[in-house]
Amino acid sequence: MAARKHTFILCFDFDGTLVHPESDPAFHPALGDMIRQLRHLGAAWVINTGRSLEQTLQGLGSHGIFMEPDFIIAQECEIFKPGIISKWTDFGAWNRTARKAHDRFMRDHKRSLDAIRHMVETQTKAEFMHGDFGQVGVVATTDEEMDRICEYIDTHSREFPDIGYHRNSIYLRFSHSAYGKGTALGELTRLLELNATQVFAAGDNHNDVTMLDRRFAAQIACPGNALPPIKEIVKSRGGFVASGVASVGMIEALNHFFATKPA
């Protein structure tokens, strides 16, 4: 049987946007109902997160979300689709290209990364981290400390524009600047033969900024618990700033953009 044709995309960050552990419930079931209704109208439900694929699937289960997304963008750039018996697989050639670019990035910018590491270790209380799968990042002690670290990294990226990073509060992971939540969403949109006018995207933190961009999503939103700078960016780009926290705010956002859709 032919795969269902998607006619638009609903793209959400996970932590702080779809779910909020301090809320009761962490994920409001009414949002699940709305997503199901919009999927019946042709929506592709996408989770776009800094979590790994495995962590995302675990997070869905731990928060009682038993709907399987149509796609998951994991670690801010890798696109996966469900396969046979719920096994998730790469969607298109994007992941392979992104992994090669990351390996090249690590080789080409060793000098800059060493300089950034030296700054972190000698001028801050933050920790420079190496992950098990080639990830390199920083864990700061405060948001203000991470602000200073990002300012220093930006002095290198002005000289080498492909030096990029994904920041979520006090956590940062380095990456090739061409591969992030925004460009991955753009690639998924292309693979589905859609365009940005057919995309809704929502997020709450620094690493969501690249997808909260009208080049990739005509409808953008953030929940009431989004960081103040993210709210300002969404406002400045003509998006919707909800008052409710996480999933409650996403109910507001979907009502704002899709209330006129037929039931």
C-alpha cells in the first residue's frame, strides 16, 4: 500500500515544548488529540530535539506519549523515520552527509577547539566534554558563564563560518554550522516535497532558533516558558508566543494557526 501523502508538517522541540516534567500533566492529553486530528488532515508529526534517537523514544514512553511520530530529528540534525516493526532508520542521505561533515569539522578545526578548550578550562568553571560518539561540548555552571563562552566561540566562527554549536541553557555541543534543527527541517520538508509555507515549528530554547525561521517554517511559535530571548525572536519574526507552559502553550499555538481547518 502506498505511503500516506503528507500535506503539511507539525514540528516540535521535545523538552520544554512538548513536555514539561514540572507540569501536571507533563504532556496534556488534549494536545495529543489535536495532533491526531491534524494528522488525519495530512500533517506529518515531527519531533526535532537535541536528544539522541534512543533518548527521544524513552522520553515519549516515560511521559505516556504512545503515539509514534512520523519523523524524529535527533541530536538537532539527524532525520529518522519508523521502519518495519518500529525500527527507526535514516531518511534519505542527509544523516550520512551530516556525519561526514562532523568528522571533517573535528579535523579541520582542532586548533580552534583546542583554543576554546583552553579558554574554558582557564577562565571559567565550566567543563569541556568529549562524548562516547565523537561529540564535543561544554557544560557551564550558569547561563551567564555560557553567554561568555559563546561570545568567545563566536570570535572563532567569524573567521571560520562552519564552526557552529547547539546550545540549550548551560549545555553546548559543537557542530558544523550547516547542520542544525533548521537545515534538517528544511531537508525533511524537501524530501516530503513540501515548502516552508506548509510547516509549523515550535521551540523554547537557544538550540531551537534555527528552526524558528521563516526560511524553514511559515508558522512559528513558542510556549510561555520559553526563554525571554526566544520569545523576542519569535515576536520579531511574526510568530505566536503562547501563555501556557509547554504542551498547554502548544494547544494555544495550534488553535491559533489551525482553528480554521475543517474538522
